[in-house]
Amino acid sequence: MNQGTIDIKTPEHIRLQYQVAGLGSRSAAFLIDNLIIFVVLVVLSIAIIVVGRPGNWGSFSGFVADWMYAVFFLIVFLLNSGYFAFFEYFWAGQTPGKRVMGLQAVSKNGEPITFLSAIIRNFLRLIDSMPFFYAVGMVFVFIHPRHQRLGDLAAGTIVIHKLKGKKPDKRLVRTLRRRLTGIVPLPIEDLAKKRFSYEDWQLLHIYAMRSGDLSDRERWDYSHRIAWHLLPKAGIEPQPGANQDMMLLALFLALREDWDPLLTQGLF
């Protein structure tokens, strides 16, 4: 089944498109995450065997071994039950596997996933994994038009391709690079950055890339409409009559390290 796309219309009447992750990329991310869990458990098991060998602790060997095994099983439980939810909440919808594959879990309206949705979608992995090898989850991802498994449906989430392989027009890049000269990134706290969704970044990215081709009147109009939507999320109230274009470019600089894959390609 081919990977589909969904459209979301922003309050500024700009239509943004998401590429929904399909079975292949999601399975690859899942395998990477499970490989990480497996490696951690193997290293931990070896450490416990070496440290807890009989004779290392004298008469306390049995007591120490019991405690080490208890800690081991506790870590196993936490990894199996909390690994995915922990990373998806604190890494803005990504686990290490998803980050490698360029995927991100978001709410169905494009907003960042909440702590509750991270818990729900990963708690239901128990059902998605039944009866073996994630059979239920794979069937749902394969047949559902938005490639959602049961956990996604219950939590109201989708998994999208965060990174885009296509490079932007070099002329637009040169224009944007020139416009960014001398602009200082907005100082935004990490907690405030979590308020911005993938949809917000797409909107800001489109504006930054295209604003150099707009007329002064168009740039003024668009920048004010977008600023009143995005700047409050950064804890900044737009000032009527102020140059919102410069503010949006400063916001772009503040957020691009978290969102923009082009940084790793050396385009900016």
C-alpha cells in the first residue's frame, strides 16, 4: 500500500501537506528501537553476571545477587513499558528509531502529542503486538488510509515523515541566507518550543523561504497574520505596527535547529 498524504488547513488559510509514514518505515524504526533495548539488556545482563558472581561479595553474595536481579527485572519492565512513551513525549513524538528514519508521531490535527496520548498509544502496543510479531498492528497500518494502528486510533495520533529529502530551490536558499544576515534568533525556552507543532514549522518555513519574493505589501500582510498566530506560542505578543517580518525570521532561526533537516546538509 502506497504511503498517503493528508492536508491540513491553517488558520491563515494556507494548506499544508503531511506525508504519512507507511508500514515499511515504521517497521524499520520499530526494529531500531528494539535493537537498542536488546543491546541495553545484554550489556546490563553481562554487568550483573560479572558484578554479582558468587564470591565477589563474600557472605553478602546471595543478598546482593537478589537485589541486582530485582533491579534488572525492574529495568526490563521500565524499558518494555516506558521506552517508547518516554522518548515520544520528551523528544516531540520521536524515539531514536523514529529519528533515524525521519518519522514523528503527532496528533491528528498536527499538534505535538501530549503525555496522555503518548501513554495511550504505547499502552495499546500490548494489543497491537497480538497474537505474535505485531500482527494486529501491522494489519491496521497496512489497511488504514492514514496508516494508523489501534494505539494511534485510540490516542488520536498519526506518524508522519518529518524530514523531506527534496532540497529547496538554490535561489530561494541564497535569498533567505542573505535576509537572515544580522538577525539574532529569538530567545525561546525549551518548554515554549514544545508548543510549536510540525504544522507551525511548515508554515514558518514556507514563509521564510518565500517571503523574499513577496512585494512589500504582501510581506507586511502575510507576516502580520502569521505572527499573530505563532509569536504568542513563544511567549511574545506581536506589537501592532512593528516589523513582524524580522520577528518571524528571528523565530525561524530559533526553531530551525530542532526542525530543519537542511542544517545537516550545510545549506544554511
